[in-house]
Amino acid sequence: MPPKPHEPRLLPDDVAACVDFLVDEAARLHLASGADAPVAVTVKDVLVGGLPVGDYEIVIRRKPSALAERLGRLNNPWMRGFE
């Protein structure tokens, strides 16, 4: 999926393809389990330019819909239940 014109392009194409694959797999897990728990991937011993920068964690979670975000901002507890 090409980036939207206003979004900065931060990742090379091959890395973006891997990210898309990870998100698809997380979505499959969410659909199979019926839960939207975040999926965390830990990448150990990351090197940048040959220098160690430590461990990184990538967290994939389902983003609430725009409608759910708008309803959540309303000051009505009944309306906040729709997600």
C-alpha cells in the first residue's frame, strides 16, 4: 500500500513490507481469538551502523475506529460503550 501524500516516508520498501506482514499476522490472531490484545515483538541486540543500541519492542494493537473515538469523547457513559 503506497503512503498517503501527506505522510512522511520513514521506512524503506522492504521494511515496510515486513511491517505490513506483521500487522496482517496480528490481525489474524485477533480475529482467531476474538480478542484485541496488543501483540508485542521483541528485537534483541539491535545494531545501527555497527553500534549496539540495545533491545527494541514493537507493539501492534488495533486502533479504535474514528466513530469510536468521537463517541468516546462525548460526556455520555452509554455512548462510550460503542467501539
